[in-house]
Amino acid sequence: MKAPLAPTIWRTCRVLACARRLKVFKVVVEKGPVCVKDVARICRMPENTTTQYLRALQARGLLAANRKSRWVYYVPQADPSVQHAEVLLAVMRKALGRNEPNAEMLAALTAYTHPRRIAMVRQLASKPGTVPDVGYALGISYPASYRHMEKLVRRGVVQMTEKGICQLATPASELAASLLQAALA
């Protein structure tokens, strides 16, 4: 029996927050069942690299692989055993369908590519505070707290008041809102 997948939201975002993997993912979402060879040709990538990217996306519960003879076909399908897969797949399909700029998608995704940033977002959801207060509450060093908070501010997840109080910002896109909800879950 296959063990259920349990990827974390930050690792899933890390897989998606790569322009080349996002390009591969977009091809699968747009073309439906597609084999590695065709994805590699469309993306102009070596087949072995394309295979690695597709497997990484499959391991995060965003794609399903079906073998037909010697060919493996990938289709966008959420793995029900992966906590955030259904929500992320749905919102990524919408973002890709609207041809949302890659830079905006990558910025939204990279906000959540580290467990400390997710912990900071959760802390701010329960209680806004200064960077040192948030870092202290989570046991994160002063320099690391500022570095992670700066990334969250630059990506529009957190806003800082004139008095230095950090609080969650209103998400700028549906993708950003869905990622925030997934991080808070």
C-alpha cells in the first residue's frame, strides 16, 4: 500500500516558485494529459529535467501520472491525501488561465517558501507586533526575524505601520489570498 503524501505548504510553494517548473506546470494544465516528451518539446527543456520537474509537482499532489505502455502522461489532478493540493491546484489553474504575470505569481509563492515565514504569518494573524516581538515569540533570532519579515513586506503579505507594528496586509490577488488561507490552516 502506498503511504499518503504529507508535503508542507512551504515545500509545495518552493516547488511552484521556480519559473521553469511553473512553465512545465502551465503546459500540463493547458494541454491536459500530456507525456514528458511533449512537455519537454514545448518548454524546450531536456527530457530528464522535465521529468524531474513533473515528478516534483506530482510529489506535491498537484499532478497525477498515468502510464500507457512505455509513456507516462501527466494530468492536473489534486491528490486527496495532500492537505493543500486541491485549493492550490484550483487557484493556480485560475492564475495560469488568466495569464497572470509570472513575476506576480512567483512573488506570491516565494512569500511562503520558508517555514519561519509561515510561522510569522500565523503569529501576526493572532497578534500584530513589532519584528523583535514576533521573532521572540517564535524563537527566531533578531537578524533572521528582520530578514524574513522584510521578505513578507516586499511580497505584500505584511504591512508595517509608522510605529513599526507589523500586521497582515490585504492580499493583492486571488492567488495571494488563497496562499494566505493555506498558510493559516
